[in-house]
Amino acid sequence: MDLGTVRTVNDGPIRVAVDAMGGDHAPLEIVSGTLSWARSHPAERVLLVGAPERIAEVAVGQIPPNVEIVPASQVVEMDESPAQALKSKKDSSIMVAMDLVKQGRADVLVTAGHSGAGMAAAVLKLGRLPGVDRPALAVQMVTETGPFVLLDIGANMDSTGNNLYQFAHMGSLYAERVLGVVNPRVGLLSIGEERGKGDQAVQQATETLDAEGTLNFIGNVEGRDLVKHMADVAVCDAMVGNVTMKFFEGLATFIFGLWEKEFRGSIRGKLAYLLMRPSIGRIRTLFDYEKMGASPLLGVKGMVLITHGSAKRRMIEFALDAGVTAGRARIPDLIADAFRGKPRHG
Amino acid sequence: MDLGTVRTVNDGPIRVAVDAMGGDHAPLEIVSGTLSWARSHPAERVLLVGAPERIAEVAVGQIPPNVEIVPASQVVEMDESPAQALKSKKDSSIMVAMDLVKQGRADVLVTAGHSGAGMAAAVLKLGRLPGVDRPALAVQMVTETGPFVLLDIGANMDSTGNNLYQFAHMGSLYAERVLGVVNPRVGLLSIGEERGKGDQAVQQATETLDAEGTLNFIGNVEGRDLVKHMADVAVCDAMVGNVTMKFFEGLATFIFGLWEKEFRGSIRGKLAYLLMRPSIGRIRTLFDYEKMGASPLLGVKGMVLITHGSAKRRMIEFALDAGVTAGRARIPDLIADAFRGKPRHG
């Protein structure tokens, strides 16, 4: 069967290209997670991209039949300049994996490598979808009542109102089709709750979204609204999104660290810990960032998911789950449909 | 003694103008907090600005001798447009209080009223310090090893690189003179750790700060660095600062809520709570946002502190403490000195 001709990705096996060489713990953790995932998902297919001998070195057990190794001789390192690396390393794992998506041999790509290089490679190789001015990197964030989508967290600098408007559409589609939210509430993450309050970009996006009236646009959401799940999609400039996401990571780790110290620091604490073990488990589960899996890059001609540079095998497995869901939902096609004939604003 | 002529505020009593009518719980909580604080700080002076009959209604016990009531017949409500309210309400408590600062009758102003109105009134009445293009609102945020200053959290939209550069200087002075940090580490809150990575404003501010070389400029800090106390001053555009500050509030409340539910939800939890009581107290103390007191508006010709709209008496007392420290430090004079003869960038 020539997988390159399969068009209805909704029903068939999803073919995931995995960048085996990208990430702080590559290739060991990437390969381990991927092989384990492939074994438990025999209906899907994996194209594991990297140096075959290095993959063989770290692979434990047989390579399962649904995994194909696709050779790539180079690696973009975490500390390289993306632009230079992509120019000089045409046979890097990220570029070869991106080619698989471009050629239609893979439905989705997962990488834990340099996120800047991943995004640059996607724009370079796949290109933007027609009508999309700039792609956006999105992330799922946790609340007690379910996840919400935050974007952009790092694909662009100095986003305009029109960019935010487009992010709103892409985020809404993603929340609907991947998270399964009916009629997602889309908010602009800004400085006050009054509709339109914020910088020029927020004001302009508000006008456009209000005038268009197609999304379930709820106006502004504030920083404190996010954890209350007051929006299913929070749209913002990458500076705001990236700082928010990383602050979440930092603050959650900090608070858990404080509790841990108190639990360990005394006999009373140790006793309390024993009593609270199920509770601690529940809270830890809620804040389990590895479950976020991976961040979709929305707006390019192909489904690209970028996971944490520090991802280990367990997070890679969640990233592959996210990849299959995103691949099955045909998000790039949906975005292309949504943007067909849409006027540009600004 | 004509207090208007006292110039060396460092040594004398600090004269704090308090907006008695601004805030969600005004005048009751503002007046209660102020009177209680004045009683325990007999060496300082308070000018309590508002409707005398309403202040008298809520005042418990004698008005202490170091409190003078300054009449103001109008109030800017929390849901009013600042620009309109300030135009039509010349005798509002915030405008009258600001006048006291302008006339040199007060060294510092504390308000829990509409923060937009407070900032607008400050710019309108006091004006910006020479050399300062835009004022910045700063806030103290908590870490395990001490507070850091985050600014701007809401005075401006669409800050330029030159604005960020000026915020860096004002924040550094505040951290040094009010928080007592020696040679404060100043960072630009941005999207990556590489120096200069970020939007145009961050890139430009980086260049200027590097070229100037007078501050202890450490380059970028990321969202996850904040709680690790990697900077004493984190400088950013108001969208980033405001979302970060409010997200902190929301997330901390959310996480504490989760623990509380677990402690209350079972016999085991209740028992653990009893054991953990001292620990919970320690953690609560660390996250006690009322202790932040108030946010200084830096860059205007007078010391103005804006506290939380929901502030109750305890937070008002902390705000007055902050007011005295800030007033004694003569921050506006220091900023004026620092900006004298400074070239503008951009």
C-alpha cells in the first residue's frame, strides 16, 4: 500500500514522524517512548527519523512492525541558531522528518528538539496555509474543570491585531476538534476585563472579532481568569503567552516544593504525608505537565507538534497520543477551509 | 509649623494622604485600617481625604491626633471611566488627595480606588518627572528568598524599548532604596533566556542597557525564573506584567483551594490538617498578598501608591507601611536625579 496516497486520514492509521534525535534526552528517551507507544498502538504507524546506528544502540527489544526507521545523518543541537542550523544541516532529523510530512508520507510530526528550529523548519519546508499570515504555537493548560488552549506561546514576535484574530480562529478549531469542546469560548488575554481594554493589537482584534461575529468570542480574559477556566481558548501575543506558560511551570513547581519540604521536615509532616498520600496523588495528577503532551504549531501546511525539550519517554508517549488525535482531526485542512476567502484585517 | 515647607522628608514625620473613599470596601475598611495604623504610628501624620460625615460614620473611637480629615465631596466609582470621572469630579477624594501631594502638604498618597483613575490623576495633577517618558506601575512579588519588583503592570500600553529602559532604572532604584537590595539584578522578562531574545522593545532595551552599562543588568529572565528569584527587578510591557501578576494571584488561590478541599474532604485530611497546621501557616504567610501593601507608580512628581481595590483594613495598614518607606526614601527625587541629563533612546 502506498501510504502517500491515503487522503482520508480520519479513518486510516495515523502515520507519525518522530524526530528521534531532538531533545535534551535524545535519542534514548525519545526512542524508548516511541517504541513503547508503538507497541501499545499497533494500528498506528511511526516513522522514526535519525541515525540508524544510534537508534539501534538505545532501542530495547525488537523494533515493532509498525515502526520504520528513516535515516537522517545530522542533528540540530539545542544551543544552535535555528536559521544557520537548518541551512547547513539539510539532512538533520528535523528537516528529514518535515520532508516526510511535506511528501504526504507522514500525517503528523512530533519533536522534542529545539522549538525554534522546529518552527523554522515547518515554515521553511511546509509553508504557511493560504490566508494565514503567521503560524501560532499553542499549549494546553490545566484547570480543575478541564484544559484550555493558550496561544501564541512563541511562534511570533510583535503580533498585530490581525495575527491575534487569526490565532483566535485557529485556537477555536483546535479546541473544538482536538479537545472536543463544543462552541469554544474564545477570549483575548489582556490587562482588564472590559472588552477591548489592552494594547493596540488587542483593541484591533476585538473590533474584528466583534464585527465578524462567527466565533464564540467572550471579550477579554485576565490572568486570574485562566485557572477559573473562563475561556477555552486564550489568545495573546507570544511574550504574554510564553511568560504565562513558563510562570505556571515555575510557580506550580515552587508551591509543590514548599509542601514537600513541610512534609519531609518533621515527624508531624511525615505522618501527615502518609495520611494525605491519596490527596497528593490527585493534585499531582492534575498538575502533571507531561500529560500536556505537545504543543501544536497551527497555521502551517502539515500537523507539527513540539514537545518539551526535557521530555522523557512518558511525555513522548503523551505527545504521540496528542499527535494521533491532531492528525486524525485534519487540523491543517480545517484551518485552510476556515481561512478560504476570509478577508485580511489590518 | 508649615508642613508645606518641610523638604528633608527623610528625617521628619512622613505625611500620608489616604483616599478614604476609593476601593470596594470604602470608606469603612480604609478608615478603619488608617485609624488603627495612625494609632500605632504616632510619629507619622495622616491626611484622610473624603466626605467628613461618611468618615465620621464609620470611624470607631476618637480620631487620633496625628490624623487630619481633609474634605472632598465626590468619589470616583470603581466602574467609571477615569478620564471622564476626573474631568467632572474635581472635588473627588483622589483629586483632592493628589492636590495635597502637589502642594507639598503630603509626602505620599495611598489609594485603593480605581487604579486607572489613580494613575490618570497622578499624571494629570503631578505630571511626569523630567526625562521620564512614561510612568510605570510596579508590584512586589514573592519568592522563597525575598521579594522582587515587577514592572510595568499597567501604567502603559505598547511600551517601547526606551520605555522598558526607563522602567529598568526606576525599578532598580525602588528595589535598592525601598526593598534594600544592594546592586539589584535587573532582568527583562522575555520569551527566552538568550540575551536580547524577545520582541522589538526587548531587543532595543537590551542594546541600550548593555551600551550604557550602569545597572546590574543580567539580560533576559523567563517566566519560570521569577519564582526562583533570579532577578530583583523584572521589567516588561504592561500586558506581560499585568497578566503575570494576576495569573500568580489566580494560580496560588487555585492551588491552595485544592489543598483545602483535600484537607476538609475526609477524616484523614482533617487529621493531616491538624498535624500540618504550623506548615500551612508558614506557607500562607509566604503567599500573604496583603503584605505586598501597595504598588508604587514610578516616574511622576510625587510618591503615589495604589493598593488592591479589594483591600481591607489589614492590607491598608501594610499599604501605609509601604507608603512611609517609599516616602522616606524620596524615590521621585532619586528618579529625577537619575534621569537628569540622560539621553533618550529611540
